[in-house]
Amino acid sequence: MKQFTIILLATSFACHAGTASPYVVYGEDDRIEVFQSSPKLQKLANSTAGMIVSNKLVPVNGNIMLPPYTLRQDTGVCEGEKFSEQATPFICSGFLVGPDLLVTAGHCVPNEARCEDVSWVFDFKVDPVTGKTPVLTKKDNVYKCNKVIDAKLFNTRTNKYDYALIQLDRVVEARAPLKLRSSGKVKTNTKITVIGHPSGLPTKVASGAKVVANDKQNYFVADLDTFGGNSGSAVFDSETGTVEGILVRGAKDYETVDKCAVVNTTTQEITNFRLYGESVTRITDIATLKYRWELLEAAKSGDIKTVKLLHKIVPYLNMVYDNSKNSIVHIAAKNNRFALLKELAALGVDLDVKDLNGNTALHLAAKEGSVERALALIKLGSSSLVKNNKGLRPIDMASYLTINIKIILDKALKKELSSNKEALVLARD
């Protein structure tokens, strides 16, 4: 835990988010390697990633090499400083919240242009056997940013809003989406942990901190040991492992001594944490995540009123799905909520959204032999041409015992093929 003091310097240092202050807050450094942390924290670290500009990634024999520049080379830290000989390839941190959904700070990925330029790397950590920074990472650990679902960066002076929810270019394998707070707020003095890439380093875990100021609606303040590069890191309740927020701001952590940089360490404590603590955007600020499970439950019960009400807050209904990518459409169809499906179609929701296996709701209706469901989906505009991950169309999923489904889908298929030249190409391919 940091024990704070205020150091007045001749020049201003930039905070993580780019704001400036003549004061710097430092303290005891609690950062440790992932393998030095508890099994619970190691599991959480497995779902965190570092952000890097894509053109800095170099393919090498099926692997990816990241920039080898060390902390000492990159920031000019003094010889012997903690982690000084480790590589610092990352700009920001992020964490997995869905099968292909990742959260970071809004100033890390504020728009689509930035999304197109960056990639996300999982599992870049120090080897527990050698104790060394990895030179290469597996290609499978690297993901592109596919699209920005929701990003906000408002009023940096007051720290109001700073988050980004992005979709990656594919489902992240063998890593579990993290558990998020969806209502209420963390209590003051709750013990918290941050996991991310301080100063761009391989993944680090820092516990021993707590919530120290908690009166603002959109963020809380903590005495976390965070550095530039931690922006976008998940901040967890140390006991439950639930994500409480996103690290977004804090004072710069190095000062120059004898022509090289050192981490400021102090013993005096301060009380004005609103000015000198580390700011954490509340995870509940992201409406798409906050109301995800409520929307999915409404889809299950066919609650049109709730869906329409929440749609005013969550405009991205196509991005509302569970950890198996069962969307609001899949769940409504599975439970025969035809009135809701009609409403979703009217709201412009894509009825052909796919689950983890690439199946649309029509694929599943065909597989289960549900004539009523298949007819309803086709009438509302579901396509019989869409192929799943195995290249199968809905008609290919129908059992030979469900002849009625095959007849319905065959008619729909022929109708689409005859009325859509593009469909002919898709079908041929």
C-alpha cells in the first residue's frame, strides 16, 4: 500500500490520462509477478491483456516478437530499479468481460481510428522458471481490436467518464470473462487489487490497497500502486475477485535523481485523496455491461416493456449476449417469445447474430425441429443462407426426422436465392 506524501517539483508530471499536476504521489511498491501471487489472482491475471500498436508486432516462425526495449532503456530508470531490465511493450491495459469483449480506459481506445491501429496481447508475463521476460509470445495470444462498442472520455478535469468497451476480432480461447459488479458501489476501505501492465511491463499484480474516497458518482479513489501503462487495468475487490472499476488516472511515478529516474517512495501520509489518489472509473458506468444480465433475463421471460426501457440506455442490443454468445435474440427465440422477437426486429436488432458456434436462432430452431419458431424467424427476416462455423446452413442442421422443417427451410432458401444475386454467390461459396 502506498503511504502518501506530497512532493512539490519544479516541473509538472503528466498523469496516466494526460492531465498535469505539480504534485506527485508515491509510496511503497507492492507490484509482484503473476507467479508470485495467489492462485485466485493468477486466474484473474489470465484474463488481462496489454495494448500495443499493431505495427510493432513482428512475426517470427509462427510466434510474435514484441519490442525488446527495457524499462531502463524506455524510461531511463536507474540501474537496480525494480523491473528495470524487463521489456515494456505496452501502452495500456485491458481485461476480458465477455467471450470477445474487452474493457479498457476511454483514453486508450477513444474511437474506431485508434481501434484499427492496436492489438491486445494476453499472457505476457515473466516466466516462473527462468524469471525472465519473454521474448516471443504465441500468435494465438494476440487479438486485434475489431470495433468500439462504447467509449466515453468526458471532462478529464473532474475525471467524469473514462471507459471503452471493445469487441476483439475473435473469441478469446481458454480465458474466462471476469465477474463484474452490476449494481451499487464498492464500500470505502474495501481492500482492492489491480492487475495490469505498469509502465508497459509484463503483467504485474499489486494488492495491499483500499478505497480511500468514494463520494463521486462515476469514480472512486484508491491508494493503488499504479504507473503509466496501468490505464485500463481491472481493479478488483481483493476478497471476492469481482471487478469494481477501471484504473484511469494517477500521478506519474518517477522523478529524476542523478540523471536517471527512480520510483518515489515516501513514509508520510496525506489525507486529500481527491487530489492525490489513483482514480478508478466505476465498472457500472458501462450500461451495456451493467444491464446485460437484466436484458437477457427479460428476453427469457418475454418482457417487452423492460427491453424497450433498457434499449433507451443500451442502444447496442446486438452486443448483449452471455459468455457463450447466446444473444437476446437466441434467448427470446429459444423461449418462444415471438412478440418480443417482433419488437427486436422493429428496433433493428440483427436476427442473424451468431453464438460461439456460429449458429443463428434459425440454426437452433432447425436443429430442435421447432416449426413454429422457424416460421416466426423467417417471417421476421432471418436468413436461411447464413453458415455457421462448420459451414452449415439452417437446413443442414435439420434432422431427417423433422421433414416439415426441411420443407420450410427449403422454400425459404429457394426464395432468398431467387431474389438476391448476392445470396447466390454466398450459397455457391
